[in-house]
Amino acid sequence: MITKKISIALLLSATFTGSLLPPAITAQSKATSPVAPRREQVEAVVKEAYEKFKGDTSGKNADYIPYLAQVDSKMFGIAIVTTDNQVLTMGDVDYSFSIQSISKVFTLALAMDELGADAVFKKIGSEPTGRAFNSPIAVVDMPSHTGNAFVNAGAIATTSLISGANEDEKWNKILEFYGKAAGDKLKLIDEVYKSEAATNTGNKALSYLLAKYDRIYADPFESVDVYTKQCSVGVNAVQLARMGATLANNGINPATGEQVIKPENIPHILSAMAMAGLYDGSGGWAWKVGLPAKSGVGGGIVAIAPGKGAIAVFAPPLDEAGNSVKAQEVIDYVSEKLNYNLFSPSSVSLK
Ligand code: DON
């Protein structure tokens, strides 16, 4: 753990840290993935993407959570972690931003770990809503009411599935699980939590609407509170990329070697990300980029190239659907250059 911290600190010490990996981290790598990209390939592409998109000022910080409106909208960081634990970074990768909706992926993983995939599928579902992430109309209209685990309603219901004797026990279990996926101890950003808890009337309304349909599985307001905390967890781009790489690596954290997520659940999680990870932008994303991904209104997006690795980008300004503009541009560019698109046979080297 200590050696890993030192290694990460070394990795973060320069703006572009695509050079030599400290030996400690290399030694922790699992057997080399036959499909992980070569370091030189990734290094050049990350640098190109950073230069190409750093000047794009389009989009706007989320402001319905007051804290997020004040985050410096010029911040921009890219991190790639491969399944063989190479770490490549560029820009603002040591800033802790709130994970927001990206947390939903890992609460889904924990719920499946506890209840099994079939039970979670029955209780939550996995259909895209085609509506905004916080839509009450989707709760009324969707046959499942919950929709999927990534819109706010389905996510609050997923959080309500996590077992525990009381709210604190549930919350601590979630936080610890995220930390295992990140390979680091993660913390709540208290100011984000307070800012969101003071303004989350819409989510409270969704939780009661779910109760009307018997589609929330613990006390509605308690579930919203745990959900608000999980959205307020701080991650930097490297930690987020490592959480993604854990998914790409069949649930094994490539830095710690720990099996964090059951391998049988990975395809369900990634398919849910492909269907609804970017909300009402998910169809366009699949069309263009072809990777399971998840966005958060804090400005992060993580995308997964199964077997290969994950890319996390942090840049606060968002588009209309609530997805980081620069993060989408970078991931689109990088995945094209590295042949990551899952729907393309060339992603498995078919010429
Ligand atoms: O509940 C909310 O609205 C936020 N905590 C999370 C929403 C979010 O990140 C949507 N993402 N693009």
C-alpha cells in the first residue's frame, strides 16, 4: 500500500507522466493482458488529445448543485490505466472532483455482489429512458419505473438495495467498496455533500414517486441521503481511471490484484453503461465512440475498453445532457486512435 502511494505520487509529480513506470507498480501488475495497448501508443495519443482539445471552452459547469458552479472550469486532466497497470496522465490529474453519477456504476456492482445479477435486474431494470437523468416523467412512464441503475431514480433505488443495520453501515460499505476499486482510500467531499443535500428536492420527490410504485427498497429519504453521499465522493482522474480499469480487468484491480467485482457481473455492468451511461446522449455516444462509459455532473467521464483498460477525463463544462464536453472529445479521439470501438471488428485486430 505504501509503495503504491509513493508510486502514484511519483506518477503525479509531472504534468505529463507518460515516461518510465516506477518498478514497484510494475511488480504489482497481473499477468500481461494480450490486448492491452503498448505504452508508446497510448503516450502519444494522450498528449495529442490534450493539446487538441485544451482550448475548447464550450459547455457550462453544472449549477443546480451550487458547489459545482464554482469549480474552475479550465481544469482538464486525462488518465489512462491499462489492465496491465500502466498509468499515463496529462494535466490536472491530482485534483479531487466529485464522482457524482459515476458512483452509480459501483453501487450497482455492489448491489449485484450482494443480491446477484438476476435479482438486481428484476428490481431495477436496464432500459434507457430517453429522458433527462433526473426526469420524474420517466418514473411514471417506464414500465419498470426505475428504468435503469444510472438515471437518478433507478440509482436511488439501487442504493436502497445495499444492506446494513443502519444508514452509516450502508454508507461505509459503499465508500469502502469504491476505495477497493480505486486502489486508494476515498473520502467524502463534505462541501459537495452539504451543497447537494441542501438542494436535492427533486431527488427526494423521485424517491417518493418510486415508493408509490413499490420500487424503492429502504426508507426513501434515507436512501436519497446515502445516494447524495456516494455522489459527493472525491476522486482524481487516476483513481477514476483505476476504478474503470478494474471493470476492464474482469473485476480485478490491476494495481492491487484484488478481485473487487465478481467477474460474472462485469458484462451486465458494461452493457448497462453502454445503454445509459451518458443518459439521453447514450445513443449518439454508442454510434460515435462505441465504448461503455459513465459520466458525472462533476465533469468526469470514465470509458472502458474491456480487456485493455480505461480512460478517465475530468473537465467541468457540460453539454445539455449533463456530460463533460472535453471528456467526450478526448475519449472519442483516443478510442479512435487506439481502435477501442467495441462494435468494430478492428478492435480485435481484424483487418
Ligand atoms: O443526483 C444528482 O443529480 C447528482 N448527484 C448526480 C447527477 C449526475 O451526475 C448526472 N450526470 N451526468
